[in-house]
Amino acid sequence: MPGTNFKNIGIKYRPIKSELKSKRKVLEPERVIRWPFMKAIREGYKKSFFPKINPYVEAYQFRDNAWALFEESMDGAGDLWMYLIEGPEKIMIIDTGFGVGDLKGLILKLVSDPEKPIICVNTHNHYDHCYGNAQFDECYCSIPELHLMRQKNNAHVWDYLFNEKGEGIWTEFDKNDVIEFVPWEPIGVENGHIFDLGKGYLVECVYITGHTAGQCGYYDHVNRDIFIGDANSCGAPQYEGEPFAENYSVQAKRDQLRLFKPRFDEVNGVFPGHGMIDQPSKALNYLLDACEWVCEHPDWVEEKKTRKHPATGVESVIYTKYIQEGSTLRFNRDNVYYPDDKKDLVLGRDLKAEDYPD
Ligand SMILES: [Zn+2]
């Protein structure tokens, strides 16, 4: 789409009208396409909102049996989407947000049969995707994400959101609405693992790494929708010697996307963790195109910025390659490729959860 890949000059910050109990103190920048999309959907589209059950989440039904659940970011980053699928015998929740407000109660209100068991799965371990896990006993993720997910399984994950007075730093919300912490069990699954929601309603785990060591998507075989989490960016290992460090590379993302590529055309909707939802399958092609481009010409990108890591103080160069139709692929220049001998691990060959115990 022409005209979408220009730089964010004169960027604005305007609120989007909402009845949510959270009030952002630090607004999201008005990114091209993404911001008007969010404004249109949130101010103009039919939504379900049950403030007595959960005043922090808006639910948008996009299929007969599936909802996109919107929550504002509590820490100054991008507002987020979680996804809910009601299968014939089981319910699946994909990501659990910040853990502020009763997500489980909302799920049971939205589905037709609240007696059905809930399967909780995560795309990755970041604060905005898994802090609500404490409402669920078991939470599934990819095997390379297990070590990061285990670090988030503690009662202090919310501490950084508040100042000394107990007020939200980036977003105003009631501290008492943080869910009670109950330890949950992270369970790692292989690339291609199938979840059965009953009567042949299958959802498949699809590794699309890079953003974290084990970021993955979930592919609903019936609606042919894929929920890709934060697949549009690449991060960097979080500590020295981190397992699966090779998975942060653009090349790893490219190689995993190539594995799924034969099925791109059958995909109906692409649903990321932030921004525009229900994108056509070509969004996957565009993402793969960007990865192919970066692997061929890593220095030919639209933006280059030096960034100091807020915790470690280590400087790295963050590159941004524009993806067609308004999205971007962010990556760390030091992390474009992985060593050849890691290929089997990156592709998940013979990766078994029991090989990565606590
Ligand atoms: Zn993330």
C-alpha cells in the first residue's frame, strides 16, 4: 500500500475514547494505519463490556466462536489483544494480559457453556501476554520459551508498575484489581503440537521465534485463523548464556516461517498481539519477505537507532525494516544470523520438553 512507509515525523498522542477503568498516563504514539484502526474499532464497533466482571477488558466477537479481548497497556508499551476460542468441548485463551481484572470471569461470561474446561496458552513470556496466567493452573508455551516463562511465575511481576505511593506509573488503575498470585505450571510443547478443543476442533502451535527465544503462534484449523503474538519483531537474549539465544535472530524467524509457508494461502485471518486484527494471509508473506530481505541485506533498512538497555545499560543498534501495509520488523543488528550447527534446534527438530526440566 503506497504512502504507509513514511517516517513518524510530527507524531501525535491522542487518547481513544473508552469506558475502561484503566486510564493511560503515557499514550501510545499515533502509528500510521494502526492508530486509526484502533480508534475506529474501539469507538465505532460493537463490543461486549462487563465492567462489574472485568472493567479492564473490551471483547470484540470476530467469529461465531471467537473473540479478540482488548486491554490497555499498564506499562507504557502498546495496548494489547488476547484471543478467546470456544471449541465444541473446550475453550482456549491465547495470552492473558497484565493480570489486572478478572479475565477468567469474563471468559466464562462470553462463552455459551461456562462448564467447558479452559486451555491457557501463551505466545511468549512478556508482561503484557502472560501475567494473567495466575488464574489458570497450567499454561502452555513453546519449549524454547519455558526458561523465560518460569521466571515470570512469581508474585513480584507486577511490582514495577507502581511508584512508592502505590500508584500506576504509566497507567492509572486500582492496585487492588491485580489478581491474586497463585503459582501456575508452565508446560512446553513442540512445534506443530496439536490442542484438541473437542470433536476434531484442532489448534496447532506454530513456532515464529525472534521476539523472544520461543515466541510462537497458534493456528485454529477450523476458522483458519492464526494468532501470532509479537512475531513482528526480534529481541535479544536477556542474559549471558541464555538457552536458545540463536532463536532471537532474524534468520531463525525466517527459517520457521519458511516451514509454515506452504500453508500461508489457506490462512483466513492473521491476529497479532498488538495493532490491526484479522489481517489477510498476505501479512505472513510480507513478514517473511522482510525477513528474507534482512538476511540478504541486513544494512539496507529504513531506520537505525542506538539503544541503551534500561536494565543492563548495554548499548545495541536496533534496526527497523518496514513491512508492507504499515507494520515493521525490528531487529538487533548483532542478531541477524545464527550458527549453522543450531539449525536443528531452531527448526524444533527432536526438541522434547522433558529435555528441559526446571
Ligand atoms: Zn512481547
